[in-house]
Amino acid sequence: MMRKPRFIILVALVAFIAGALGCWFALHWHARSEHGHGAGGENFHAWIHENLELSEQQEKEMHASEAAFHKKEAQLLKEQGEAKAALAHAVWEHGKGSPELETAIQRVNHIQGEMQRASLDHFFEMKEYLEPEQAEKMLQWLHDGIQHEHEQPHH
């Protein structure tokens, strides 16, 4: 009979986490989509192609950079998923203050930092293919996106 209360607690915890994540995602997705800024590369790439009037040569030059970035991004997203699964396991099995939990938190934070670094490196690489006026517009878009993200209330 001891397993039934633990199962009920597990189901309740999973439901709570899923609901909280759903609410967080909905709030942040809506806020970011209103301004065309978001964490994903799709908004960035769509914005470039829609707003910078790229020449055929620029499109061609950027293609290899975009492909390399998408490969790196996919790898980091995979690692992030694995790290978050390890974090969930550490929360469940080891609890607050445990070395396993601290290690899992550090791993998630490290990967998030690597994702940010890869995105910014890619941004500056793409900037090299642009004319000065285009580069200025793109820099303004990035600045505004970061500023907007910083100003969003965190729930």
C-alpha cells in the first residue's frame, strides 16, 4: 500500500509541472510572438529574409552558415533535453541541496549558456555578409529583442 500514495504524489507532481510549463510557455510565446522576437532561430532567419532585402549573393553566402548553425542548435537542443531529464530525475530522487541536484542544475545552466553563445556567434557571423545599413537594422532587431526579453515579467 505504500506504493499507491507515492504514485498519486508522482502523478500530481507531473500534472502540476506540466500545467506550470504550459502556462509559462503560453505566456512567453505570446509575448515574444507579438514583437517578432524569440529564442528560436526561425524568427531571426524569417526576419532577415523579410526585412533586409538580401541579394542573391548574400543568400548564397549565408546558406552554409545557416546550415551549420541549425546543426549546432539541434545538438544543443538534444543535450538540453537530456540535461532537463537528468534534472527532473535529481529533483525526484535526491531532492533539495543534494550534489546530484546541484550538478544537474549546473548542467542545464551551462547548456543554456552555450545556446545563447551559439546564437550570438551565429548572429555576428551572419552580420559579416551584410551591407552596413542592413547590419545596423539587424543589430537594432537583436538589441530590441534582448531588451524586450529582459523587460518581460518572469512568472
